[in-house]
Amino acid sequence: MKNIIILSMLIILTACTSKEVRMTDPNLEMKGFELYYKEEPFTGTVIQQIPLTDSELRIKYKNGIPTAQDFDQLPTPE
């Protein structure tokens, strides 16, 4: 019984992790209107640094299709 509980917890933790990838990652590739990562439709967040600012753009994808977009302000270095 203890092994089943541990296995269940590992599956839940693995399923809940979200992949974050920088836009400059060479494994990212657009095929038509879908984004692929290592030849598989990408699910996770792509992060793009906005040049000359302290901001970044985060685009969430599910199965290669964008689902949401966030504009995040990065902390200002002191």
C-alpha cells in the first residue's frame, strides 16, 4: 500500500510540472502555426526577453498552440 501511495505522488508531481524554455532554445521550431520542441508539440511556457528593457514576455502553449500570454516585469538590478 505504501508503494502505491509513493508512486501516485510521483505521478502527480511529474504531471504538474510545467516546462519553461527560452525563445532562443535551438530545440524550438515552428511548423506551420504550431510550436514544436524536440520534434514534439510543445506544452509549457516560452520566455522571450524584451530588448532594451527589464521585461520579458511569457507565452503559454498547449500541444503546440498558444493559450495565454503574460508580460512580466523583471526585477531591476541594484
